[in-house]
Amino acid sequence: MAFYYTSLLSIVPLGAAYAILALLFAGAVRATRGVRGRGAILSVLGIVFLVMPVSEEFWIARDFGQACKEAGTFIDKKVQVEGFYDDTRSTHAGTPTPQAAASFEKSGYQFLEMKGREKFVRVEKIDGQWRSTALDRPTARYHFRHTDPMSGTPWGHKIIRSGSEIVDSETNQAIARYVSFGRSPPWFFVWLDTPSFACDAPGRWPLTRGGRLIYSDVLIPTGQR
């Protein structure tokens, strides 16, 4: 099971819940006087009231642990490329900023294609300078894209799946996939914010960073080993 973070502030809603249940239990004690099997009835009711406030956390933790068994990075093959189409990013067709050019240079690729405002954009190093060209459609063979919406795909109660893949556009087959799962806190969790809690491999949690950019492991810039 993958239990969420603890918080001292959670004592407040849990305390209120248990206080209400304690009053209900006291009422049950009075109402069952003289009832046959009273001890068994109160024992069952006591266990139910004891578990009820935290039952959601046990439910989420159990299902999240099961979901994480499907998480991981799955690479069928690696290829050397001059560049690729990144469907997860967008840019403009103007001259790249110095910061953007430095980022492209650091990537090691000769070109990158991305979504533009109306068309697609190819950013390519020509004569030592990074230049942008508008395209009607991506021309790169390999495409990097999300497999789930940005908000994730519901997998279970308060659990979402997120992922990405690299597709060979000539065969329309994925050559690599990345799958991760995230979970939300139980109803009683109280804190200044809601920390991320995710996994990208069985038993590997909690993770708080964003999704892995698997293209750096799969699409090897030409000339690199």
C-alpha cells in the first residue's frame, strides 16, 4: 500500500469525525440495552466506526499500489536521429531567443519540430545559427507525445495515469513508452498545499517531480553514443 503523507493538521477533521461517531456509538449503547446479542452488535458497530474515517485512505493506498505495478519505462529500441517532433511543446516561427538557442544547443540535436500558433515550426541549426521555419505538418520520422491528457486519465478513486510515448510515424508503432500514476490525498488531509505523490515504477514512490522525458534515452543525437 502507498499511504499519503501525514499532517498534524489532519487531527482536526479526524477528531471531529471521531467525536461525532463517539456520540452515535453512545446512543447505540443506550438504544440496545436489553437487546439480545447486544455485545456482538456493539462490537461490529465499534469496528465500523473506528475504521470509517480512515477507510478512504486504505482504499486509495491499496489501489494506488496496484496501479503502480503497471508503471515504468518501456523501451523497445533506441535510434540515432538528427532531430524529432515534440508534440508536448510549442513555439513561434520567429528567431529563437538566446535562452531557447542555448537549450537547443544543449540537446545535441540538429533540429526540433514543435507546434506553432497556426502551423508547425522546425527549429534547425543552419550555418551555426538556430533558425525557425514554418511547416504545414511535421517532417521528422519520430514523434514524442503524451498518451494521456495533461490532467491525467482517471484510473481509480483519486488516482490518475499519465504517460508519454515515442512513435515511428512511418509504421505508426510506439518504440518506447513511459507510464506513471499519481494519487490525491484522503478527505481528512489538511496542509498549506497538496504535495504531489506519484510513482513511475512498481514500489517507487513518492515522486514529486514531473514526467520523465524518455526521448533523451531513446532518440540519440547523431554522432553521440
